[in-house]
Amino acid sequence: MNLVEELKNKIDTSNLWDKNIILERNEYLKVKGSIDTHLYFITTGSLKIFFEDEFEEQIIRLGYQNNFIAALDSFISEKPSDLYIQALKKTEVKRIKKSSFIQMIQSNTENLMLWYQIMGQLIYQQIEREKDILTYSPKKRYERVLKRSPQLFQEIPNKHIASYLRMTPETLSRLKKY
């Protein structure tokens, strides 16, 4: 069992989910300027986390089935965020309140260690993504992300993957042909 499955099972066992949410395609789970201190588990579908700069949206995270997702800046700081979370297709998520989640995590050392491991993985993933964006060619970015997350290419439409990889959809299409 992987760490995400283990955490989900602990929340299931403790019966801590407070709401099931069904989002239609393009519906928002969170909008800019809002505070969101919930953690979500994607049961079906896919979501993108993005912000808008003066020219376009910038996707910073993609989530799909059997993944946790949150507006991490707002979850941690409990302040308004510039991030949006939007469904890419019909999506169902389970929601847990931060207070319930923290109480469960702090209830024993095993849970706390599990959370530390998950946060360590998240930090590592963000560092890898920053390296991809800052130092590698589009081809290398594509190859590295394909190796790390092959399921991404099965779950997420190409135009969103291209945005996430900071390239045009046409460039991604050419790279996928090789």
C-alpha cells in the first residue's frame, strides 16, 4: 500500500470525511480570494490548481483519481489564496476539515510520521517540477514528467498538461509522436 492509500484508509476508518462533492466539468472547487482549509481526496475525475497572471492561467498542480489535493497555501496559512481549483471533467471528491485532519494526524506517532512522509514527497515533487521548468528543454520536461507520472497522460487532457509543462499544445503533440 502506498502512503496516499494508507492515509485515505486511516481517514475512512476514522469516519472523518465531512462531505462528498460532485463537480461538473469546469466547475470550481475553490476560487481566487477564498480561504479553503479542507483537504480533498479525488474519488473520480481530475482537477487543476492554477492562478492567473496578466496573460493567461498558470497551472501549478494537476490531480486525478486516488490523489489528495488542496490549495496548500490557504490550507496551511488559513488566509485567502490566489489559487483556483477547477474540475477538468466530472469529478467527485471527499472532503475533510483541517481541524479533523490535524486532530487525527496528531493522535499518534504513526499518523504523524505518515504525514511527514507525505509532505516530504510533496516537497520533493515540487523541487523536481521547479528543476523541470527552470532548467530543462521542453523535450526533457516531457520525458521527466512521463517517467514520474505516466498516469497523468492518461487522465489529463493534453492542453492542460502542456500548460503545466510550460509549452504549447503543439509542442507537446510533436514530443508525444517520438
